[in-house]
Amino acid sequence: MLRKMKKRLAMKRAKKFFVEYCDKCGSKTMMKKEYSYTHPLLGMIKILCYHEECPICGLTGWDYDMLGEKYFEEHKQRRKLLLQNYNPTANEYFSLKQMALLESRTENEILSDSAFNIFVYHLNLNGTRIYLKKSYEMFRKSHDGRFRLV
Ligand SMILES: [Zn+2]
């Protein structure tokens, strides 16, 4: 419900501030509801968010709402691909407890470490967090445990 309301508000705001001409080439811009792009690690991402697009030069008007949608959809896609390709039942994950032992830190320290949150693929399942082994091993070697999931 909250997301629906947020979208409705965003649309109203977009309409109010709708600029009719492109900043770059001066052509008349169009209001679009959908934006899609290819993420290097997650593949095709489609977001539903009102924004302005120039049909001639392709300039796109972004705002913070759209960045929020982008973050949300990428998160959703990452989760979907992890569940699909790295099933948690196949024992490919470390529990938060195992992680704390491996790192010689407390569970809270792991949970609040932003490098861990960004660079180690993890899933929140049944109220607990689990970390993909492969991603953690990569992170230990190169400080970045992200890799192509598609
Ligand atoms: Zn343009």
C-alpha cells in the first residue's frame, strides 16, 4: 500500500514538474512509465517509475525516486537470482554465526559492516542472514565478492 501511494505521489510530482523540452537537444520530451537497462552483474532490470525521456537524443530525467526504485529492483533481482542459481538448501552458504567465527567478530559487527553488506552476496531468510560461500571467499581475496549472476 505504501509503495503504491509513493508511486502515485511521484507521478503527481513528475507531472507538476514536467519540462516539455530536452535540456540537451531542445526536442519535446515524453513522459515514460518504464525504464529498463542492463546491469553488468544482474542482467536486464526493468523499473516502473515515471520519468522524462527525450525521443531524439535519449536524455533521461532522473530523480531520487527513480534511484530508489533502481536500488529496490536490483535488490529484488539479486535475491531472485541467488535463490534460483545458488539454492540455500545446497549448503552453499555460511550462517551469520559461522561468519562471526570465521571473522573473529561479533554477529552485530558483521551485520553493521557496510563493506560486508555491499560486497558479499547474502540472503535474509526466515529472520536470519546467510552469506554465499563463493562470494565470501572472493571477498577475502579481492575485497569484492560480487560476480555475474546471469
Ligand atoms: Zn534530447
